[in-house]
Amino acid sequence: MIPIEKTINSLDWMTIVLFVGLLILALGKYLYHSKFFNFVILPFNDKYVLLHNKKGQLLNWFHILLTLFQLVNLSLFVFIALSIFNAMPEGNPLTVFFVLMGFLALFQLLKFAVQFLKAYAFNTQELVSGLIFSKTSYFNYGSLILCVANTILIYILKDSKTVVYTAIVLILLINGIGIVKLLKNYQKAVFPYFVYFILYLCALEIAPLVIIGSYLKD
């Protein structure tokens, strides 16, 4: 019998990324238990947004932790999706992942900057801050779906386009619910600026999704 050396890599970088994301989520749950409980039922009950949508909530540590959790899982999901659709840029995988994370973080920061500049121009800082908090909260909730999808794609159904499409549809559904509730809660405040709101949705929300979808399709 000839001995065969078998090396098992049980802790690759994607496992570490998932662990870091779950650690961030667990920290948020531990430090802000009541907020976390309201957050996990967000699509069914917008109590979280109604209770915590106050001035300065965007800089609240719980919201920051959830946004970091979202960024980590979104970056990993995009990385895996690019790999599945054979659209991965050349280079070291870990380097590509961090470049993606940096790009997504910069994109979100630029969106916030544009929104607040527009709010300053129209003297609607408080309204825009509330809208951003509501929208970001639903997007952060979608990162829970991304976390599950990433786990399935890494360990169970590798290279499954069905999982990717299902995750995207669920996230769009969750954010669609968020937009409907947002319009319902802010209908009186948004109506005078309805045209600008539609332009914002087209330019900063829908257009990036169309570009990404076209890129993956090609």
C-alpha cells in the first residue's frame, strides 16, 4: 500500500470572509438586541424604521454594523456571481475581492454624497436622511439573503446560477416592499419632489442594476 498525502484546506479565505460577516452580525445582535429583533421582521413590520428613523440614525453603530455586514456579503456574492458567469477579472482572487469591496463601498459613499448634496440644494436634509435610512435598512436586510446564498454557493450548490437568480429576485422583492412602504410613509413629503425622486431611482438605483445585469448576460 502506497501512502498518499492528502491536504485538506478547511479554512479558505471565503470561509474567513463569511465568518467575519457573521461576527459583525452577531456583535450587532449582542449589543443592540431590541433593535435587532425589530430589524429581522422588517419586511413584515416596519416598526424598526418607524421607531429608529430619527436624525443621526445613519451614524448609529447598529446601522453601521449592518451596513458593514451588507458590504461584506454583497462583495462576496458579486465575486461568486462573476466566477459562475465566467466574468471574473484576471488576477489573484483575494485581490479581486478586495477591489470589488472597495468599488462597492465607494459607489455607496458617492450615492450618499450626491443625495445629501441634492438635499442641501433643496433644503430637505431631514427628509432625505429619513429616506436613506429607510432604503438602506431594507437593503441591509437583503444582505441576510445574500449571506445564505453565499453559504449555499460555497459549500452546497457550487456554480449554481439558480441560486444566484433566486437571491437576486428575493432581494429585489424585499427592496420593492421597502420602496412601497417608503412611499406610503413619506407620500406627503415626497410628492412635491416626485420628479426628482423618480430621477434618483432611475439614475442611482435602477441604472446600476441594468448595467450589472447586462454585463453578466454578455
